[in-house]
Amino acid sequence: MKNEFTIKLLGRELTIRSDSDAAHVQAVEALAKEHLDQIPQGLPVQHALMLATLSLADALLRERQQHLSLKEKIRARSAELLTRLNVRRVA
């Protein structure tokens, strides 16, 4: 069931619906505000929102790349450990 939440960005209130709990929605709002705060003041709202969107997309891609790199390191290390275990069983 979707819950309604009111968030405030750039001085404007927006009512949204989400399956998430209030804490998650507040965290999303805080992250959006964090990225909007990095945008120079005085820009038209649409420009500020586009720049914040690009900033969030950049952060997401970097996190995805880091996640994939860590997964690959874990996969390689696991394979190495399994090989070691198999060698010890045979010996």
C-alpha cells in the first residue's frame, strides 16, 4: 500500500506516494537536498534540477562501478579459496 508524504525541495512542497517508510523517504529527500545545495544559487529551478539530476546520476554510476568491482574481487577471492580448499582435500 502506498503512503503519501510531503517533501520540500527548493522551497516548494511536493506530495509523493511511496511504498517506502517515512525514514526512507526522508533520507531520499535529504540526499536530493544535499545535491541541490551544491548547485549555485540564482539559477532557474529547471536548470538547478537538471544539474542535481546529473550529479545524482554521476554518483549512482560511480557507486555501481564500485559495487561491480567489489563483486568481482569477491568472486575472484572466493574462487582462489575454493581452489586452495580443494587442493588440501586431495593432498
